[in-house]
Amino acid sequence: MLAVTLVSDELTLRRLRWRCRRGMRELDVLMLRYLDHRWPHADAVERGQFERLLETEDDRLWRWMMRREVATDQDLAALVERILTLPH
């Protein structure tokens, strides 16, 4: 059972890593930083929020990450701030 869970976790990380590749270097760096540093410690709620964030259009996501706009969804806005304050 443990082996199945590890394989499932690895497949999830690979899928998310692919989805983090946005085609804009700035977004790629920020999203992958979250995946590497925060995802392993995030609870199910935060993980769901991150997956919702990945559904956001690139131009809107870029404006949020560059602090030109704030997400109207408070959970996503808080997650964006968490991502922006992660160590480099």
C-alpha cells in the first residue's frame, strides 16, 4: 500500500510540475518554488487552492504575482501572498 501511495504522490508532483510551467519565466519560477518548498507541508485545503490557482489564466496570474491586481477570491489572494514571500 505504501508503494502505491508513493507512486501516486510522485505522479501528482509530476503533473503539477508540468502545470506550473506557464511559459512566462517569472511565473514558472514562482509556481515551482511553491511546489518545491510549500507543497510538501501544505494541508489538503491549501493544496486545493493551489490547484485552483493553476487554473487561472496566465495574464491574470501574472498581474496578481506582480501585485498589479489582487485576486477577488480571498483564499487565492492569500495564497499568492504566501507564494511571493517564500524564500528564494
